[in-house]
Amino acid sequence: MWNKFKNFLPPWMGLLFGLVLCCLITPFFSEQPWHVFKVLVSSAFQSKYDFGLTLYYVTCLIFTGLSFAIPLRAGLFHIGSEGQLTLSAMVAACLAATSFFKIDSVFMNISFVFLITLISGAFAALIIALFKYFRGSHEVVIAIMLNFIFSALSLWVTVNYFQNPNSQNPESALIPENLQIFINDPLKIYFEKSPVSLFFVFAVVCCLILFLIERKTTWLQKINAYGKNRHASRRHGFSELQILMTAMGLAGFFSACAALTEIFGNSMQYKIGFSPMFGFLGIAVSLLARQNFLGILFSAFLMAALHKGASDLDLETQYLTRDFSKVLQAVIIFSVAGSYYAFNYFSKKRNKS
């Protein structure tokens, strides 16, 4: 019985501990912990628009959760989603805004923009795999450096070549109206023009497909086997380069999907700093779900609801601002990650006794 709970309890106990810790901090800001907790858990359900905004967060967090979960199955701690979705968002917005592909067909234009965007995200992630394989570099170090590089590159390209002439903010021009195909999709209309779009359906379908692929084929099982024992995988003839590139290529692909969700499903342009750290929140989403593809659906919804509530604290409280959401995110990520160590430590002591 303990072995079953040992695999399930750590992330959720870490989440609970992080929430309690954040609420205990609030008296130092002259706020009532119960009021803050109530805002955090109820803000996502106050109206159709609020729930639609939460589903938009869910969509992005599903994609970034998958972007972290798949490399982790291969033993890679991938923290480069933030940089990859930033680069991909810039590529998507700039290609669409300038009508780079001189084709009359809207479908072909959209297809080419989507294809190049997904390739750019995958390529950005493959850099990590190549450094890992050929140079033995640690993926965390390479990902951190690339996050800064991609952020700076996106800012430089946008401001110097694709700056919106009608705005002084660092952002690209709006994509043409004929390419704004998700601006009136059924989900957006139902949820009162909130940022949610049909990308939410695509995110759910991706989780279901990956779940079925894992159960019915050996493709993802090779990645799992490599992550658990790479030396044994080499002896069985598994290609290490192929596994690394597959895992990181899929990670970049899903990071680019999060970028497309923002550009074509929400803002219709690239804005500097549009992401409230979706890439890092995806880490907590994946850890909560134990890298289970169906579990990511539920953990993404939970994290999205908490993020929505934390963002509303500046409206519902007197002293807390939306910056507190960053504190909440950091505490939850550290709590969830630390819970694994704590449970393993106490489990070992229990076995010794």
C-alpha cells in the first residue's frame, strides 16, 4: 500500500505545502490568509470570460508540460521551453505580419507559417540535444544560455525590423485579418471573446495521442528505457543520438504550439514579455502529473486556476499585486521538486528501521 502512495503523494503534498506557505506569508503584507486562499481557488470560475482565460492558460501549460515531460522521460531536465516559445512566437508573428509567403490561398499561408514556426521551435530544442551528445554539455546550462539568447534575438528582430508602426511598445504589427482564423472560433465566442481558442482542443488531443502511442507502440518506451538506464539502452543497440533528438525535437514542437496559441489564438501579434513564465510553470505541471500524459491535463488545469487567481490578487486585495503570482509559482515549483527528495529520504529511513 505504501509503494502505491509513495509515487502519488509527493507532488500533491508539495503543492499543498506550497499553497499553505504562500498563504502564511500574506499576514506580513497585512492580508488575511483565508481571503487570499479564497481568491486563488475561486477566481477562475467567476464568469465565462474568467473560465475562458483559465482554459487559455491550461492550453499553454499543457504544451509546456509536455515539452518538459518528454525529455524528462529520457533523463533530461529541460528548462528551455521559455526561450523556445519566445523564439517561435516571434517567428510566427513576423512571418504572418509581413505576408512572407506571397500566396493567395489563406490555407497555404497559414500552413507555411505554422510549419516554419514548428520547425523553428524544434530546431531551437535540438541545439540542446546536439550539445549534449557531441560535447557532453549539461542540458540545464545550455538551455539557460539559449533562453537568454532567444529572448535577446526576438527583441532585436522585432524592434529593428518588424516593429508595430502604430505603437511605441516593443511589439510586432498585427497579422493580416485574413489570417486571423481563430478570432471567431466557437470556443472564443462561447467564452465571451476570452483568449481561449480551438488550440485547447488540439492540446487535449495531443495528450490523448501520446497516451495511446505509449500504450500501443514501443516508440516512447525506448525513450523511457534510455532515461532509466542509458548504459543498458546502448548495449541493446538503441541509438542515443536518435533518442535525444526525438525527445528534444518533440519538446521544441510543443513549445512552438504554445507560441502559436498566443499569436493566432489570442493577441494576433508578438509582444515582448507576453509569457508569464509558461515554460517554467510547465515544469510544475509535469512533475505534478508524474509525466503521465493524461495527468498533465488535470495538473495543467489546477496550475492554470492558481495562476489566474494569483494574477487577480491586485484587484481583490489591498496590498498584494500580480507580482505575487511569481512568488507563488516559485514556491510551488520548489515545493513540488523538494517533495520528491523529502519522500525518498523518509522512505529510506523507514526501510532501514
